[in-house]
Amino acid sequence: MEKKASKVAVIIFLMFLCAIFFIGIFSFNNDGRYNQSSKVAKYNIDCANTISVVAKKNYDGKVFRNISYEKTNNIVNSKVGNSTLNIDTLELKNNLDVNKIEQTAKKKRKKVKYYSTGSASLNKACDKVLNKIIKPSMSQKQKANAIYNWVSTKIRYSGSSSKDAKRILRVRKGNCFAFCYASKALLTRVGISNKVVKGNSGHHYWNMVKVNGSWYHFDATPGWGKKRFLWTNKQMKKYKYKKLRYSYNASKYPKTP
Amino acid sequence: MKKIITIVLCVLLLTSCSGGNKNSQLSNTEVKLGDNIIKLNQDISDVTKVLGDDYSLEVSKSCMFDGDDKIFTYKDLIINTYPQSENSKDLINAITVKSKDVQLFKDVHIGDKIDDAKKVMDEEPAVDDEDICTYEFEKSGMTFYLEDGTISEIEIFLIQE
């Protein structure tokens, strides 16, 4: 009886050892899978004032959309439409010791309008938000303020953004573009005149709104240290937060008080 | 001999228990892929060292921080980073899970029904819409992106002021 029991114990123990062995193999395979295919093409280039790079690789069903040059911390992006990459030489003049280019292959996507007025589905998405934050008795300024507060707190900053206002309201995340176009959709829906302002660098977007007959800046993107609601040109030009500041061509946009 | 059998059975019982409870080892700011734990606010260079360089990278000038926002897309994960200009680091501010192989702090997965996931979460969501369901914790959050009531993506993120 005792012999039989010891045999059973040994068998169980051996099974246990086998299980550990197979679990180990399975984990190893899981870790190894990242060495299979690459989506990032890297090039070494010689620096000169004029450089063009022809992509040597192509990816089925994908096109190259972004190219970035790295020089220590400086990265410059340029969009390209096909596999021939023409680098912006003006940018390169300031980055003469650039030594690496990275291309990102992205899936081709259907072109979406940034914003369309009168779209029933967009109106529905806007109404869903507005019903919670707007009361008919509110003044224009109060409505604009409620929209500002909602956009700046309920939408989350994320490094990339959809260009579709309806999707932005749905997923509630994005970069300045998302904050700007979500604001635009909501402001338009409540009847407040507004415009999109594009910063000189092309990296920052915000809105202007017409409240009580005057135009003001309205930037709901968070992280700039202060609420920038109904600001004048003077306030915008003067404002600095860490290394962030506003740079835009004021003559292209309505005058502020 | 009976003692030996008892010890072997106890060891087996303990090991199986710890294996089944592995999600509880993660916090709400972590995910686990294979043997690797990836954390919010972690330096991305530590992550690429262990996950390898099979990723696609999108870089864009940040409109919230001083520097560049980056998106590292791996097969199973999308990792967003924000720049910490003082020490030239890129820190993780969001991780999107695209695969069932990635473990979270709760036992929820891509493909689960949102109603089942809500039972597992066992708290009130901060946002509960037909397309997204977001839970907020002290310094982070978790969003389930939904398609017809089924989780298609899960994202954990830092709540940044």
C-alpha cells in the first residue's frame, strides 16, 4: 500500500515538473514574437542642403505618410504621398548633422472631412453633450464657457487625433486638433459664430468665438497653465507658459477688443 | 509516506492558486505582456529594450508639452508618450491593448461583453456611453472602446492636469 502511494506521489511530482517545463517554453515563444516583421524603415543619409530619398521598401496596402529626421531632440515631420520622399531642405539647413531618417508606414485611410455642418449624426453627437451642459436661459458667454469647460475636462489629451469631429466626441481624446474641432462642432450647434486659428508653426490649433458682438480667442487644449477663454490678441501674444507660447498671424483673423 | 503525498499536493495547490491569480499582481497603471510589465509614466526606452524595435513610430510636436508626442505601435499594444524636456525622456501616458494576450489589473479582455466587464470592474464608470466606457482611478483611468456592446480596445491612461 505504501509502495503504491509513493509511486503515485512520484508520478504527480513528475507531471508537475513537466507542466513547469511546458509553461516555460510557452512564455519563451510569447517573448520571441517581436522579432518577425518590421514596419519602420531606417535610412542613413549624408547631409547636404538638398536631399531626396527614395524608399527602397514598400508595404502592401500601405503608404508612407510620415517621415521624421532625428537630430538629438529635434524631430521634423513631413508628409509624403507615395514612396518617393522629398525632404524639406529649409528644415534641414538647421539640422545639418541629421544622421537618421525614420519612415512610418500607415494604412491608407478614407479621407474624412474635418468638420461638416448640418450632418445629422454630428448634430446628434453634439446634442448628447449639449443636453447635459446647456440650459436655454444661459447667455452666449455662459454657453461658450460651459462648452469650454466640457471640452477641456472631458476630452483627454493624446498625441494623435482623429480629424472627424463626430469621432472626437465619441472617443473623447486627441491633440489640440481634437479640442479645437470638438469646440467648433459644439459652438456651431448652439449658434455661436466661431473660427479655427492655426498657429504659425502648424502645430497648434484653437478657436475664436464671437460673443456679445466681439471676437475672442478660445483655446480649450489643456496643459497651458491657465484657462484661455475669451482672450484678446494682446493677452495671447503676451502669454508664455514654460516654452509654450502663441505665434499666429493676427491679420488673418478677426480683430479682438 | 503520507506526509510526502500531503506536501506534494500542498505545493501543487499553492502553485495553481498563484497562477490563477496573476492579475491581482498588477496595479491599475500597469499591463503585462509575456513576462514584461509596462507601466504608465515609465521611460519608453526601458520598454523598447525589452519589447524590441518591431514597432511603427509616429512623432508630432506636442501642443500640451514642450517637445514631441510619440506613438509606438506594436502588434499587441499602442504606447503613447509625452516629452519630459528636463531630462530628454519620453514617458508613457497611455497604453492601448489590442490583443487578448495582454493582461490588465482586472480580468477583462478584448472580445468580452461590456456587461460582463462591468461586473468584473465592480464600480461605477465615469463615462458610460454606447461607444465608450471609462473608469477613473486616483491618477489613472481605463477606457473600454466598444463595438456593438463588445470590447474592441482597452486603454489605460494617466490623468494629467
